[in-house]
Amino acid sequence: MLLSKLIDNSITIYEAIQNIKNGKYVMPAFQRQYVWSMEQIEKLWDSILLDYPIATFLFWHVDDSNVTWDTYVCDFLTKVTFDSSRQADSVNYDLKTIDLRYTDTAILDGQQRLTSLYLSLLGDTVIRPKHTRKNTNTGIVTKLVIELNKNKLTVDVDEYNSKKFDIKYYDKIGKISPTQFEIRHILDDKFVDDNTRENAIENAIQAVPENSKDYARNILNKLYQKIFVEKLIRYTEIQDMKQDDALEMFVRFNSGGKALRKSEITMSILEAYWPNAKTEFGKLLVGPYEKFGNEFLIRTALMIYGDVIKSNINAKIANDLKNDWNSFKKVLNDLIELFVEMKIDLDRFATCWNILLPIIYSIYYNPDYKDNVKGIFTYLVRAILFIYFRSGTTGKLQQMKSNINDNNFEITVDMLNQMTEFRVTEGKIDDIINSEKDSRIVDEALYYLSLGWFDSSVKYEIDHLHPYSQFDTRPVGVSIPDWKNWHGNRNRMPNLHLLHGIANAKKLDTPLEIYVNSMTDDQRQDFYAEALIPQNISLSLSNFGEFYEERKVILAQQLRKLLGD
């Protein structure tokens, strides 16, 4: 992300709420809910009157160069309902397309504070009585007031983190006390005008006892200063930043304090267009997809209907997904059937599902995809063993999408061979064979090499053929240089195999030669075939060098076959 300009500035609270009122300030579509409680708003004003800073805001300058026609934004709330426990109802903002005739700023950090200031001074707040259904219009209009009579203060000035001023939402029907002042009235012309402010203050404190009048005058004068004079809204404005970068910035600086994933924000945007999206997603994320998550489905939708490089869902993609939901579900069910046919466990991809997206894309647009299962299998194995998605994932997904489009929506071996990253070379084969135990490459390579006999209902383990501990003592007759070489190779793939967990527990540190000799003829035959053991050579540790090189040859041959070379 390249930021060409960062501008630090400050404005008054009044200027900020006027900018909100006039549509100059909006929120990006990924800002989804107002969650503050009444107490948090009260403490915000308490902090302001105590001269505490209210933190820095992060603004994003928007114009024709960094937003597009499908950039959606949200207006600030002008009304909020609190439940009986004084918590804001979870209300999603209404989406609209951005109008650059009025708007030039989107708020990346500071949404909750700015919304609270606006609601306090220009908006409406309502308390929903207990046992009243959510989203009903029933409620008590509340007023944010401050007590001007210091003799009536109900706050504990010594309690940590308590309010020092008696600021609270008045939630009773009827007039407020004559010594309480509704904070929004400081916006009345008579308080704003220098010529009338003094008289307005005196009239407002008329009912305040004489020994509290100075206290009351100071509060109202200070309230005026904090709103109209002091530039308390200190902000950093980021210019020349694209929408995806703004999303990234929001993820890092969201004001709720809890780190959010892009998928969580994007899901919120999707729900604005399709309220049942999360419910429908949940119905899909079962069985083989149980451990995948919403992010997989969102990225799949972007792959099929939109631009996989972009991370935001727009109205078109959301509606395409909603209207095409049955076909979307079918393509995922087709993927399950395909993996059953290829004898591959689909749930292996719960944490690396990007590999699946090109396959899903091909299945969706090519009804004859079953005619080329070999090409799909070859892509899958090469993508895994060549670590195709090690970096630049979205760019590579777009590359695959483009190549599939140019290849009549098919994934073929010929197509893969024309792509540098997918070509089978000696170097790539060597990299796989030289991988060590506990690396993902070894796990995956041995799994795919074992598909012919692998049973998904059985637990398997990867362990050494010649036990690791056997290399603690150099056999008689083995030279020191050879022993050092063997010692370095003992943990590499030519000395590793996939073994039934129970059998591995029995094998333990048994020397390979003794372990094989303890088998029946049929067991020995199966073991040689499944573990790819070279025939007609000694399995003694003293012959490890020859064993290792011979098994390397076998593994290389089998890997080339597996990779469709």
C-alpha cells in the first residue's frame, strides 16, 4: 500500500457534526454497526469537560481517483434505540452509493465517537422498555443532561473511572429538573451568539442555588468552548488511497478494539444486500466443508461472479450470488463428488482452500469437467507440491482464472505445462525429495503417493524407515564422511514412509531389516509396494547409502507419474 500524503489537522466538535449533517462525512460500507452504550456516551462528555483528549481520528479522503461507481458508503445514524439495559440495539447502517458532490471524507477510525457526538447534539435517542420487541417504534425519547447544582451531584468523585460530572440520559417521561441542562441546547442561537450568551447562561442557571452558580456558569461556558472553540477533533487524513487499502487500514485501526478479519467485514456488507446470507452459508458449511468458514464461500463467490483480486462484495456480486444460490450450492456438491472419485479427502483443504477455487471455477463454467479429471488432479497435486500459493495468492488466482478462460474453462495438463510455475523439472522433484520430516511437503507427497491404498478411516503416521535413533552409533566399516552424509539424510523423504498408526507404535526403534524379516510373505509384499522399498538390496543400516539412493530413484519416478509428467 502506497500512501502519497498524510495530513494532520483538527476541527471543532461543531464543525464535525455539521460535516456529518451535510453529508461531507460518511462511513465506508464495511463500517457496520453502532455498538456504544449510554454510559459510554456519558463518559465521553465527562472526558471532554475534564479536558481529557478524545483520541485521534483517522479519515480517508475520497474523490474520483480512488473510488468507483460501485463504492458503497453509509450515512451516520440520526437516531438510535437503546434497550432497557442501556445498550444500543445492533443496527446496520443503510448503504448508498457515494455522492462526491457532497462527500469527500470517509471515517476509518472514530465512527463510534463521532456518532455519539452527533446523536448527543443533533440526533434522537430512544430507550426501548423492557419486554418490548426489538425493532418496534415504541420507546421513551431521552435527553442527555448535566446537573448544574453541585449540591445534588450523585457521582463518586473518588471512584476510579467514574464520571466526575453528573452527566446522564434522562429516561423519565416529563420535564427535567430546573437545575439540569440538556446538553444539546448549547447549540441554541442565544448560547452561540457572543452578544446573548451571558444572559442565556444566567437564565439557564436561575434555579441553581447561589453557592452553585459559579460552578454552573463554568460548566456552560466550558461546554460552549469545547464544542465551538477548541479543536478537539484531531485527525489524520489519508489521501490517494484505494478502496482495498482503506479496507486493510480499517482492519488494523477499527475503533472497537477487536481485530477484524476482512471476511467478517465483507460478510457484513453481504448481509446488507442479502440478510439471510449467513444462515444460508451455515447450511453449506457442514460435512466435508464443516471446518472451512465464511471466508471460503466469500472468496468463491468473488472467483465466480466478480474480481477475485478485490476483497469487497458489491451489489452486483451479492445479487448474483443470491439469485444463483442453487447453482452455487451445486458446484460445491459437485466438488465433493469429484474428490470422492479422486479418492482425496476434501477436508484436508480447510486451511488451504485457495487451491480449490480454480477447480470450482472450472466446474461452474464447464459442464463437461468430468471429461478431464486427470487435468484437475494434476493441477491439484502440482499446486500443492510446488507450493504455488506460497505468496501472491490473489494474483495467482486471477492468473489461473485467465488461463482457464483461455482454455475453454478446462484445466488440462497442456495448460499447466505452459505455465512456468507448474512445469515439472528436476529441481522441483529434488526439492520435494529433499524435504524433511514434519514439513508439509513430505506430509502431502506421501499422502498422494499412497492414494492407491490409503484408507481415510484409518489413522496414519509418518515415520522413519531406518529408525532415527539407529544413527546414534556408526556401524563398523562405514567411513566417517559417509556416516556424516547418512546422518544428514536420515530425516529426509527417502528414509520416511506413511504407516498405520498402530503398526508404527509396534515398530518403534526396531531396525528396518529386523522389522521386515518379522513379517509374513504377504505382509512383506504389501510393505514393499506401499512404502516403495527398493527390491533386492540389503536393508541393513550399514547399507543405508545404497538404500537411500535407490529409494530416491523410485520416489522420483513415482512423483513424476503422480505429477502427470
